[in-house]
Amino acid sequence: MSIDLTGKAAVVTGAGRGLGAAIAKALAAAGARVVVNDIGVEVDGSGPSAGPAEEVVKAIIDTGGEAIVSTDSVATMDGGRRIIGTAVEAFGSLDVVACAAGIMRPASIFEMSEDDWDLVLTTNLKGHFTVLQPACVQMREQQSGSIMTFSSSGGLEGNPNQPNYSASKEGILGLTRAVALSIAPYARCNAIVPSGRSRMTDHPKLATPGRVVPGPELVAPLALFLASDASAHITGQAIAIGGERLATFPQPRPSRVSYRDSGWTAETVRAAFAGNNLVADELVRYRRYFPQG
């Protein structure tokens, strides 16, 4: 049975290219009316243009769908409010929000500038908040809705060449869980952890020779499901999809717990960690990046 989103109003940020464009087109093909939001910048946040969003809207309309352009920036609260306001004004409601907007400026912690850090955190993490805050207000008023945030394996596992991007994507997971708790009585919020080819995966500092990355359209089925009423029982989750793989991640839980009635000293903490294979395994994982370091 196919997903039917007829009558639903959706906002997709970062919808001018890549994953966002694939999701916006899939939502529209399923019957949703879509606000295609994108300021059309390059992968590092430079060179804004309305062209990418306009091209996606044209493609949707040409195939019988309904969509409108938004070129407001997710980096400001005013921009976020205008993005959500555009959907409510044009379509009368807000049923689906997918926050796919993001940029990257790869560099190691040794080389990263303050500007590289600030711009990525502002666009990726604050850019989720600026859209989610007015979206949550609207969904509380409606008593319904579905929000999709976008994290990354770089957030879950870290990346030595992207501390700014990793921090933003891990922050998105924390934001997702907090929002899911806040809106639980009437709406839901889940994080998608995608594997899909984009300008980011093709970046010369990050691309892996010989690695085959699935197309972004293979991420869209999860977005369609989460946008539909069939996912009404799912919230606060981090779900990965890409190619043949679909996976859920466990909620953060303590992996090993010890108690001492008298509290802890440095020596008893040291003793508790002696022979801890889990920690040893983690050190091996981290050191694989710099085996001589």
C-alpha cells in the first residue's frame, strides 16, 4: 500500500539540492503541498541563489504536484518564522517539517577557525531550532504534525576532519529528543541519519576513493513514512537509511554502572576501570585514525 499524503502541508529546508530535493519531490509525488526552502549556497555556505529552489519547484509542478519557493535563511529566527509562516499562509496548516539544510567546512581541530565553527553550528544546529520553534508552536495549536531532523554518522561517531559538523549533528540528536518530549501529546519528532550521495559526500577532503554511496532518492522512503499517519507511534528516534540498510539507534543508556556507598575516590575510579574491555575497544577505534599518534 503506497503512502498517501494528499492534503498535507510540508516544509523542507535545504530542498534545492541533494537529500532535501529528493525528499521534497517524494513528498509532493505522494500528494503533499510543499514549501521548497533553500538559499542556494555552495557547500561551504557561500554564493546564495534562488535558482536551486526554483528548479525543484518547477520539477514538482511539471509533474502535477504543488509547491512554492522559499529563499529565507534558516540561520536567523526571522527566517525560520517566515519559512513556517509561508506554509501556513499558503496552505492553511503545517503537517510535516523536514530540516535538511546544512553546510560543511572541513578542517581538523588543529586548523579550524572560529568562523568555520560558528557558521556550521549556526546553519546546521541553530538552523534546526529556528524552524522547529515556530513549527512546534503551530503544531501545538493544531494538535498534530510530524518533524524530521537530519543528523549524520559524523554526529554519532565523530569525524576527525569535521569537529564543527560532528558537534552540530550530535547537537541535533539532543534537540530531537528534547522536542519529541515537548510535543509528545500531539505531534512527533524523529531524526533521520541518511546515507546518500550529495555535494558533501563528494567533497575532496572527505571523499573515499572507490566508495559507492547510494543516491539521495533512497533516503526518501523513510521521510515519506515518517510524514504519514502510519508513523504516529514513533517519536524521539534516530533512524538510519541508505541503499539496502535501515537501522534504528538505541537511546543513550549507561553501558556499565558501579555503585559505592561511600562515594568515589580517584583510586577507586581507577580500579573500576581496570580491565574494562569496552573502554579498551573504544581506544582502539579512536587510535585507528592516527596509529602512530
